[in-house]
Amino acid sequence: MRKLSALACCALLVAVPGLALANPALAQKKNCMACHAVDKRLVGPSFKDIGSKYAKQDGAAADLATRIVKGSSGRWGPVPMPANPQVSAEDAQALSAWILEQGGKP
């Protein structure tokens, strides 16, 4: 089987609707960076700390995606994470996978 070229991979990603890629740009676009940073605590914990805490838990990606959209409280201290209903389920899943990668889970 042949390997896909970088150009073919990019074309595939553009051609497949619903395939989201998460990276710091998506986190910035969705306003995550207002309270979080990749490697240091701001208002909320760093993405590395979140990823490290949940990396080995089954269902962590789905759980984080739900918390991104619906909000959460009491897991990282007294400041609650507000709900983010403007973040689509697809983007929340992509963001949660990226966050887990920051903590070392591939």
C-alpha cells in the first residue's frame, strides 16, 4: 500500500466534512486561552496539567469534551469553568483530544 503524500493528506482533510483538527489556534479561536495556557496556570489549569490528570482514564476525551461545552466546577479549585455552548461537539472532541496529547496521551 502506498503512503499518502502531504498534499494528498491535506486534500483529504479539506474534502472530509466534519473532520476537525485541534491545535492552539482552535483553542485560541474558541476563547480557551482566555483562562488556560498550554504549560502554566492562568485562571484555570494548564492544558498540560489537565491532560496529565486525565490521560490514563478511560473515556477521558468524551468527558473533557462534555465539560468544555457544559462547564464544570470543583475539579480544580473554587473557580468554575463556565459552559461554552458556542463550541460544537466536534470542536469540543478535537480540543479534548489535543488537551490529552498535551499531558502525554497520544
